Amino acid sequence: MVAKTKEKPGAGLCGPGTSSCCQVEAIVAVDERGQMVLPKEVREKADIKSGDKLAVVSCNMGGKTCCLMMMKTDELAGMVKTMMGPITKEIFG
């Protein structure tokens, strides 16, 4: 089981004074086939179940990938609709 620690101001990864934006949930290893396992505690916290599809989103800095994020494809589709809806309405009237 992953040990729980008390959050401290400034402990988040999103800058000074943030504590709930981003945090390290687990450390995982990649095996020789390129596979990794998300720990059960992380899957439960994120409500990830067998058969769920995850989108892997990369951020690049200086021509190199600096971080990877995963989100459920259902949530990604909802975000795209929310962002693109007003734009498409403006374009197509």
C-alpha cells in the first residue's frame, strides 16, 4: 500500500504555494517489453477500471518530451467538446 503523507503548502508540482494541483502518486517501472503497471491505489483513486481507455498526452520543452499525462478518453472527449463547442458555433453560426 502507498504511504499517505500530509500535504504541505508548496508540495505540489505546479509552483510555489500550490498543494493540490499536481503530485507524485506513485513510481512505476517499465519492463523490457515497454509495459508498466499502475498501482491498485492509483487506479482506485482515479476510478480506472478494466477496459477503460486512456489517452497519453505529452508535453514538450526544448524539443524533448518532458512529461506524460494520462486521462480517460471519455473525459478528454468532454474537454474537447467544451473547448471546441463555442469555436465551432462561431465559425458555422
